[in-house]
Amino acid sequence: MSTTHTPNVTPLQRYIAEEIATDHVDGLLTRREALRRLALLGVGTSAAAALIAACGDQRKPAAEPGQTPAPSSGDTPSSQPPGMANARPTQPITWPGPQGELQAAWAQAADSRGAVLVIHENKGLNDWVRSVAGRLAGAGYSAMAIDLLSEKGGTGAFQDPAQATAALGTIPPEQFTHDLNSGVAQLKLRAPGQKVAVVGFCFGGGLVWQLLAAGALGVSAAIPFYGPLPDNPDFSGTKAAVLGIYGALDTRVTGSQPAAKAALDRAGLVNEMVIEPDADHAFFNDTGPRYNPTAAADAWHRLLDWFGRYLS
């Protein structure tokens, strides 16, 4: 649920700013660092302070700056993230996109039963996103993690992750849609005759919803992980089966779940909404401070079951 309604910004731009503010409220960023990152997005000091205050009204700080929050109750230590034991290697690939060369990490399954486009968080294509593609390939689904900063030189061109996030905030929503559609087409070339799915996390989850609203041609299944919902979405142009995954503690995003469900039902789409208990935003990312191994394992099981039903 959006905390602000700043004019002249897209829902995804607003989401990025709110995510930075919430990270400060939760003690994951100092105020100075949060203000620096918001300034990179073009948010002035007074507007940034107001945004932080608004996000603070929704959440209480979980830890002091620089500390990692304790695991949620019910979490159990895990030696490996779900699917990692069988993960396959990825390799960099490129292809001509609609506005320039596109980059991605490609993981070929040994006996592919479908193909999956992986959409990264607001930090771009990093090692964690590559690992997700590798895990999907290990589970039997050839996967490609696209770099949506390709036209700006790629994620690797940014030494400061905050600069990569800010750069994503400058890209028009329609460019993301064009690039994602190109990614789907590239998957169909690399996995001929196989059905295609999309999965995205945080910012990438929001782009899954955006792609669905744009029609998501050629997509048979979609799984947005705790992604922000576009304003007034209309999913009537797609036929994808949608599994939405949320964290119960992530009220900012999970508050949009009823509207997402209603929009999917209006479009007559097969869908299921899952809210993981005791899980917060970004609970699936094992490199982040909100990782919840119990919720991540359950979400992985549900993801594979969904793909088994609608891709294989």
C-alpha cells in the first residue's frame, strides 16, 4: 500500500523511494545514507524527510542502524537456500533488444520442462539474481535473468549499487515492458516449443504485474514476489496463471494483495495469493537482512508446484 502519492512519478519510482525510506525506518540504513539514496532519485531533503516520516507511521524501527534484525520467530537455520544444492551455472548472453543490446545471465536445464524469465530487484542483475536462475535450471526449468540496466551499460557499470537503483528509477515503464517482451522472445528462441513463465522479486515483482497489465504475450505462468501493484490494473489482455507471493509483515506491499486478487478475478485468470506468515519484504533473498529460510523454502516449493502445473 502506497504511503505517498507524489505527482509526476510512476508507481515503480514511488515504490523505490518508499523502499529506501522503509529500510531506514527498519534500521537497515542510516538517515544520512537514506537521504543520499533518495537524493540520487531526485527527492529533495524536505520531501525525503516527509517520506521517511510517512513510512515510519506504518512501521516501527526493527533495529539500530547498522544492525541486522533478528530472524523472525519460526525461522530455522539453513545451510543452503532452497534449490541451491542442484543449481546449474549461468553464462552471460546478449541479443539485440528494441533499444539496444540486452544482457542477461542464462542457465540451461539438463532436461528442460519450461523456460523462466527472472526479473531482478532494484539493485540490478547481481550474483543473487544469477543464483535464482541457476536454481531454476537445476530444478528443470531453463532460466534467463535479464539485466534491465543493459541500455545504460549494464549493472556491472555501476560501482555504487545506489547509483544502479537510481538509474532504474529514470527508465520509462514502457521501456521495461519492451525489454521484458524481448526477453520472453529470446527465451522462446533458446527453449523452442516450451512454455514460458516470468518471476520477479520486489521491484521485479512490480514489473511482473506491469508486464501482465501490458498483455504478457507468450507468458503461460507468472509469479510476482512481493511486488507493488500498478495503479488500476487491467489484466484482461493476458492468459497467464498467476501466483502472487507476499510476506505478512510487509504491510506496505501486502496491503495491495486484495486489489491484485480482484483484478485477476475480473480478468478470469487462474490465480492464487499466498501470504507467508512471520515473513517480511524480500524474505526470499538469502543475501539480505530480512531473509526467512522457512518462508523461502515454502515459497520455493509453491513456485515449483505452480510451474509443474502450468509450464510442464
